[in-house]
Amino acid sequence: MNEGGGEISNLQLQPPNPQPDSLKDHAYRQIKEAILSGTLAAGSQTSVPSLSEALGMSRTPVREALADLANEGLLSFERNRGVRVLALDQFDVEEIFDLRILLEVPATFRMVQFLGSQRIEFVGELRREYEAMESNIEDEAVFMEHDRRFHKIILDHSGNKRLSSYVLELRDQVRSLGLSTVGHSRSLNDVLHEHEVILDAVESGDAEAAKVEMERHIRHTRDLLIDQALQRKTTIEISHEEKEK
């Protein structure tokens, strides 16, 4: 992982299948996963030629994929320097979670309020994701994928088609930092419990309680991640000071 700034060398990404749906889509998925997993770390630099070589494809689909990722706020093009994965600070984390509160909390209320005859099917979908989280309590990566799906189900049923993709982009921006509360300030069991109370409120049809619990969950995550981002910033600053001595 390169957190400092130089261009990453020997990057290994999967080449496309012989008949992919789209070279651009393949490049997009591979590069995005490299960012979210930390292989392309926040603050690191790469280039279209380097990524094209790593993917085994021409530069045009790679450049198009990078443009989409730039629009999502995951990277930026730098004149004569290639592409840099964006490094967000605690203020960015705060802004992202404030947006999630503004969007996701009322969406949760609307979803519960207007479910009607779909309630049983919807609650079943949520419970399956919750149980998958519970079954993978020892595997953070799998657990968090089901966490993501849990939230996506709520957003998908909120009545706003664009809301789900936008909020998931916000989540990805935080994930690209490599920030996680797990093992730092709370356990996966703590996260599971926060989803359990949301699920209970949805299952009982209490829109107000579901809204309150969703806001509590997002605010709690935000506050913990801001503290973690500040600690990371302090550690980096101390490291830089020691190198300059």
C-alpha cells in the first residue's frame, strides 16, 4: 500500500475475459476495487498507461473508467502527473456523513411508512442480510458487504431511484480511505446490534423509531470515524516531523 504519493509500481489487476460485457466496465470495477481495498491507497499516484498495462487493455476504456471514478469523488486527474487517489480528511468524513443523515434518515421513515402490502417481503430481505451479517461475524469483509446490502435494500424501497446509488457512492468514498471502526472503537457485534434495532423498528412498522435508530447509527459511525481520521492525521504528522529531524 502506498500512502505517501509516489506512483505505484508492479500493480496487478485482472485482465478482461475474452468477451467482456464492456472493457470500460471491467476497468471500472477492477480499479474501483483496488481503491476500496487499499491496493491503490488514498494519496497514491498512478497513470492511464500503468493501469492499461496492468489490465492488459488499451488506454481508451481505462481513461473512460477513470473519468467515471473521478465523478464519484474517488480520484482526480492531475495535469502532467497522471491520476491521484483522493485522500479525504476528517472534514470530508463529516460532510459525507452529514449528507447520509440528510438523505438516508428520511428515506428510512418514508420506506416504513409506505410499505403497505410489501412489508412481509421487504422485512424478509432485510432479515436475510442481518442473518448473513450475524453468520459472518468473524469475517469483516463479508460482514460489511451484507451491511452495505442491508442499507441498499432500505434505500431501494424509499421511492427515490437515484438515492440508492448516490448514498452508496458516499459510502465508497469513506471506504476508499481504509477507515473502519471495527477493531478501533467498536466490534462487529456492536455494529450488528445497531442494525438489529433498526430491523426491529421496521418489522414493527414504527416509521418514527426506524428513523431515529437509523440516525443514531449513522451519527455514531460518523463520530467514531472522525476521531479515527484525526488520530491518523496526527500519526502521519508526527511521522513526517521525525523524518525531517
